[in-house]
Amino acid sequence: RHFCNKVAPKPEAVEVDTEQFDEFKGKKIVVDLAEINGTTEDFEGRQWLEGRVNARMTLGWTITWTPDRLKDSDNPVAMMQFADEHTALLLRTHKTRNWLPSAVMRALTQDGCRKATFGFDNHAVQKMES
């Protein structure tokens, strides 16, 4: 699990009753990382994300990508999602590929900020390493 030469802690497995979450009714923030200022790295949801990380609070986290249908294909991560019970931050990464704002890098690599994932398998690990 390397993110720009940093190693992220291994996610812990947590059992969740998914039947109670039929629909997310909280705040949804969608950010295309290709459209943010690379110098300031400011984006909607950044303060929320940094607040969760600084407070060492657990975040829901997952990634999605176009399936690799051919043996030699390696489609990049298209979206990274962070969430809590009130906010979902969807980061479109398909154009920026390996570049992530420092706030996102801290969220991924901060030891005290646990990430709860669903369906994070070997394919997802390989995507984050590439």
C-alpha cells in the first residue's frame, strides 16, 4: 500500500450491518481533482476531511475504477470516497491519476485515522500500489 512513496497502515476488518444503510441522506460533496488549484490544493470538503483526520476519527473509505477486462490492462482509480455518518466526499481521480492533494495523502497515511472499507480486496490493493 504505497501512496507516493508513503506506506499506509493496513485497514482493519470491521463488521457492518449494511441493511440499515439503504440510502445516504447526508451531505454529498463531489470534487474533480483535475479542477482544483494544485498550488493551494483547496477543495470543497477539505476542512471536513482534515478535521476527521486531526481528530483521529474513523472514516469510511473506498476506491472505484473501470474494470480491467484485458489481461494486460491497468485502469487507474477513477474515484476515491471518504465518508462518515453525515458526509460523503467523492473525489474524481481519473484525470489526475497518481496525484492526490496533501490532505488526502494525510488521510490515507495517518496512523491514527482508521479507514473502514467494504470489499477492499487484492485488486484494490494493487490499484493503490500502481
